[in-house]
Amino acid sequence: MPQNALEKLVQANDGVLRVSAAIKLGISAPTVYTFVRRRGLDRLSKGVYADPNGWHDEMWLTSLRWPRAVFSHHSALLVHSLTDREPASLSVTVPSGYNASTLRETGVQAFYIKPDLLDMGKTDATTPDGHTVPCYNLERTICDVLRSRSSIDPQVLTSALQSYVRRSDKQLGLLSSYAEKLGMSGLVTQYLKVLL
């Protein structure tokens, strides 16, 4: 019976099994690990396994593997429909001092920020595949792409900024507040003067 419940759990989560979810259902850890071996699931991170033959939402899997990472920059532009260009790689922000070597090994671009600024503007967003992941809001995303403008395609940057200023849900006061906390008020003001 636990095998059937585990199989249903894998199917319900797009081929992904979290050991913690199975344990919450009353299935013992040894039973879960036996199932993982027999089923041939790949280990993604501690307690997270995936069907090697399945198609997976890379943003969601990244958030499961690195729970402290927040989607930012080009990935956040895509989630917020500020660009229609699929990024070459996912981009996340992690706290300074965080060992992001495994992120980089998997092709994820990691940006660093002071730990006390990591949660500023953090929200939940829905990936193009329908999963919920941690992501920066519109205003924090605009600040991030402006701060990293030398590593962002100029066309993507210009298009994203133009899309942002046309949006009815933009919050210019919040953008100014974030810019001040990030020490980039002058830069944001300079760009907004041109666009508004």
C-alpha cells in the first residue's frame, strides 16, 4: 500500500518526490528510500527525488534544490512578463557568503546580495509551467536589472523598462524605496526620467 501512495505522490508532483511529503502521509523513511531505489529516481538534493524520464519545470526544481535562492534578473523578467525572451540560463539571487558552486555547475547564474536585503521584494510567483516559486516582485526586479545592466542584453533591459512603466500595477514609490535601500536612487531616477 505505501508503494501505491508513493507512486501517486510522484505522479501528483510532476515526477518529483519529497521525502518530507511522504513522511507526512505516515510512510516511514526506510520505505520511501526503498521506493526511490526500486523506482530509479534521481536525487536532486537532500530529500528531493525526481523521475529521470519525466519532464520537469526547471524553475520549480531549482527552488526545491536551493530553497534560499530567489529568482531574479532575467528569470524574474520572464515570470512578470517584462520580456518574452527565454533566458539562456536561470538567474537567482542568494545571500553573500552562500556557496553557489553547485548552482553554477548546473548552469544557473547566481547573483549575491547582503543577507539583510535578500528578502526585500521577495514574493511567490507562478512559473510558466504553473508552479509556485520564490521570486522578486516587479520593483525589485527592475532594481536588479539596472544594477546588473552590464550583464543584461541592452534590448532586453530597454524593453523591460518600457514594459514596466506602461503597466498599471507599477508602484513607483516602492521602486524608489528599494532603489534607496540598494544605494541606487540616482540610477533609477536617471532611467525613469527618460521613460516617463
